[in-house]
Amino acid sequence: MSNLFDDFRMAEGYANARPPVHPRIIERLRFNAPVALALDLGCGAGLSTLALAPLAQHCLGIDPSEAMVKAARCRVPDASFSAASAEEIPVASRQVDLISAAGSLNYVDFDRFFAEARRILRPDGMIVVYDFSPGNSFAADDSLATWFTRFSGRYPWPAFNGHQLNPEVLGRLDPAFKLGDHENFVIPLTLTQQAYLDYMMTETNVAQAISNGQSNGGIRAWCTETLAPVFAGQPREVLFKGYFACLSAVNA
């Protein structure tokens, strides 16, 4: 899947069309802020870094995709960014107060990442991991869920080759870190049909379809036509379901 993200069209879509879920999650955290340095692991186009910024005097974002890092630098000019992996973090030891990983820890080598986390975190540092599924339902009716099933059937999702994570699994991954505050959440966001369409065009199943030869315009036209009766010209409240988990050092 990583090659789908290392694409400038995908990076531009992430920077401009993803819904603002990240700040709604970050505001749920109980944390003594601001800290000196926060690291955003798998920063993508910088939306998660922007949400993290109020918690730190300075933010550093890393992502293996050069295209995403370039977009992030434009999106969040006050932060620093580097094309790097979670297994080899370009930070000196004992410098980081907070590590945030938004939908990125699923794809790392856990042993190597946690060794790096132990190296770079200050003694009272914390790791915050969170993720959320695509917004694919309304609270009031099942019309969007039905559409999303059609969308997923027409444009199949790439095979998932990562780790399935939740707070309980995260709490067992490394004995040096214990599970603290955690929550499963549902966040409602009001979106217009156009905003939802633009967001769907950034999803990896669309990127996969385009890489397989389908046209961006053709996919957009199908989505526009089939979403019209779902939204009926009105903004709708779309539900985003996910979790967050805070991990702190056992000896902190």
C-alpha cells in the first residue's frame, strides 16, 4: 500500500480534502501541555501534525513518503518534517516528550519502533496512538452505509498487510509501556456532498483503481451521480468511528 501514498496526487488530496477528524481526537486527550517537542509518526500530509501543534512548543513529523512530506511542509510551515521511518527516527536520545501515531503504527516493525521510542522519549514521555475508519454511515438512516458498500464493491480496497490494533492490543505490545487513558469513539462531522466526494477520492481504493487504469474523472462522475440521492442537496452528519490509546513508560 505504501506506493499508493507516495504519490503527489494522493498527497494533495490528503492535504486539502480529508475531513477534520484529527483535532476532534486530540482535544479528548488529558495531557500536560505544551511540551517541548512532539513527534508525529506517519504524519502524511500534515493534518495530524497540525492538530498536534497546540500540545507542543515544536512539532516534528516523519513519514516514509517524500510526496506526503513535501505536502506537509506546505500545510504546516511552523513544524519540521523529514522523510523517515518509525524504525529509524532521526532524533537524538531523550529529546521527545510526546509521540503521536495516527493510523500509522499498523505498518511498523513493533520491536524496532518500541526500541526507538524508548531511546528518544524523555522519562515521563508518552505515546498516543489513534485511528479511525472511513466515514461510511449516517446516524439517522442507512443510505450512506448502503452507498459505501456499492462504492467498495465497484472499487475494491487494497489488501490490508498491516497489524490490527486496538487499545488492548497496544497495551500488550511492549512491557516497557503501560496502557493509560483510552477510548473508543464516534465523531460526527457535518459534510456536504461535495466535501464527502472529495474525501472519498483520496481513499486508497480509488488510488488503486486509478493505478489499474481507471480514470479519475470516471470515478468522480460515478460517485457524484450515486451520492446525489444520498445527500439530496443537503449537508449530512457523517460518523467516524475509531479509538485512541495513551501508552506511558512503566518506570515513569
